[in-house]
Amino acid sequence: MEKQNKELIDEGSLPKGSPRGWTDLLRWFDTDATSDDSGSREPQRVDWVRCVPFWGIHVMCLGVFWVGWSWTAVTVTFLLYVCRMFAITGFYHRYFSHRSFKTSRLGQFLFGILGASAAQRSPLWWAAYHRPHHRWTDTERDVHSPIQYGFLWSHIGWFTSKANFRTDLKTIPDLAKFPELRFLHRFDSIVPVLLAFTLYILGAGLEVFYPGLGTNGQQMLIWGFFISTVVLYHATYSINSLAHLWGSQRYETNDYSRNNFFLALITFGEGWHNNHHRYPASVRQGFYWWEIDLTYYGLVVLSWLGLIWDLKPVPEHIKTSRLVGDQAKPSYDRRTIQEHG
């Protein structure tokens, strides 16, 4: 019992006697404010109180009917989509989840901040759920498999549940050892809130100093933060859901991962999902030149600038082995995925 209490204190958790309602509210601001792990016994029960901010972001998009639009606001919305999609795909996914390249400790922290601006929680939470996904793809232990739990749950339900709020830091010891990443994890709402505030101030300033641009604080907030974030959400979520249902399979991967050109376009290369499940460790998901992978191109540019290095390529034998319909394909089990990322 003494050891259990110590672990709760170390994780910043509230005592078990704390009122449940207050705990749910505190978790909007402090992800360690959790009193128990009862959600793990109810894996498909949505935690409605904790998810109020998430649903609120969607509802706030309706504000467009009051604030109107301008080319300035739409341009900022597009640019923020591009920057934050790259941060999710290049940093949260290919770096934090798969370690497909290297960077400095400062670079790692900055990449974490950029990814956190997408309001998809922390890099620790993201990686802690993504790594097991590759180990247990489309089995009952894959928490967002559309094959096991249906499209809606895989797309938007799984991360709203109580079971999938907590982060098992034992799955990411290489990341959890950094206190600055632990801080981003514990207070994962800080960066999105600061982004929203900055956009409002930007819009208000443009209204005063450059009125010809036709925007203001409210409009910039609705378009630049809320609309951009919601579009970014569902494009990202489509890889968990649609990329296991819609598209073609080049490789035998013992799962339902698919390659999909349209999803690859809107997610900057993540739509080459069957490729990715064939060799998760690679920095490149479009294995061939005709498979557009904007994230990979951006990471190459960062390597030219010296910000990242040791980008892991796709070995030639990976490209040409275990093809669908290949009668000579080697035996395969899920340990292969662990060995390759």
C-alpha cells in the first residue's frame, strides 16, 4: 500500500478520495490529475466530462456564421494546417513514435512543442499508444482497429474513453526520461491555448493596423484555430480508420493496412499506410518516387539544414519482399514489426 501511494504521488495524481467530478475537470489542465484507473475496465465508455473541450472545439466552428471570412483568415488557416500536419506526421509519428531520424535534445523539445500545437495531446501519449498499435495491429489489443471495433470508434471514439486517457510510460522509456517532455505531457493544453490566444491578438492587431485585410480577432480565432484544428483532427484520424478499410495492399503485413493516394495527399504521406506497416522504422512512407510523401520531403530539407540527421531509409529488400501474391514470401510474425520500429 505504501508503494502504491508513493507511485500516485510521483505521477502527480490526486488522492483516491478526491471527488470524481473535480478530478475530471482538473484533467482539462493537468493530465496527471487522475484518481484511479477504473476506465481500464470500461474500454468503450466515453468520458464525457473530460472531453468537453474536444467537443467544444468542434462547436466553436459554427462561429464562422457570425465572423464571416476573409482571404487573410483562410490563408492563415491553411498555413497552420500545413505546419501542424507536418508536426504530427514528421515529429509525433516518425520521430517520437518510430525514431526514424535523430535530432538534438533542444530540437526534440521544439518538435514536441510544435506537435502539441495540434491539440492532439502530448508526444508521450501519442507515442505510447502508437507503438503498441504496430505490435497488435487489427487484433483485439489494437485500441483503434476499425476491424475490431468499427469505423466510428477507430476514428473518434477510442481516445475519448477513460481507458485510453492514461499513458503507460513503460512503453516509452526513451522519451519519458526527459523532464521537459514530461512537462509537455502533464500540461498538454498549454501550447494549444497559447496558439489560440496568439491568433486572437494577431487578428485584433491586423484589424487596427491593416484594416484592408478584412479580418479581426474573432475571425482569426475561429478560422485559424478552431476550423484549422478540426480539419487537422479528422485528417489525422482517417489514418486510424479509413487507412485500414479503403485502398490497396502491396505487402502481406498480417493486418488490414492500406495504401491510399487521397489520404496520402491530405496527411502529407501517411496514406501510404501499407508501406508503413511493412517497415515502420523508415523515415519515408512513400517507398517509390511516384508515391507523394510531403513529410519526407520536409524532413530531407531539415536534414540539409543540419537540424536532423541519420534518416533511416527503406532497404531495397524490404521493397521487393512479402509482396501480395508472392508465393515465395518468407514466414512472418509480429516480432518482425518490433525489430523494425
